[in-house]
Amino acid sequence: MPEHDFADPSPSGSTLAAIAPIATAAQTPPSTAAAPLVILNPAANRGHAARLRNQLEQALRDGRGELALTGATGDCARMAREAALTGRGVVVVGGDG
């Protein structure tokens, strides 16, 4: 069996950084000008997460971010993936797991 050298090749010392690069050439590089997407699952915590909606809308006004609400299984993953691929930051609020 061949021997493997599992020494961390990354300069930061993070094994994860060496194993799982964040972006590929096909993806758009992150933009500091892009407002983050905040994804809220209003049904989380037996519906109590919905109480955060008004606070989030106020915090994100004037272009500081965009609020998106989930409505079905898989919405959060899809929204987060699409935003990340365009270089936007993603914040998820109200996950149950």
C-alpha cells in the first residue's frame, strides 16, 4: 500500500483549507460591495423565529442586506448556494438543526 503524507500543505495551517477550497474558477469572486443575503426560516422554533422578521428588515434597510424567507424544504440550501456562487455573504437565521 502506498504511504500518504497528510502534513498540512496550506500556509495558514488549516487542514480544511487545503482539502476544501471555497471557490472554483467558474465561480464569481466575492465582492465587498454585494449586500449579504439573510435567510430566515419563519417556521423554525415552532414558528417563534418569525418574530425576528421585523427586526431583520429594519437592520437590513438602506441596502445593508436582503431578507429572504424560506417556505419549503430545500429553500435555504438553494438560496444560500445561489447567493454564495455570486459572491454574496450568507447569514441563515432560524435553523432547527
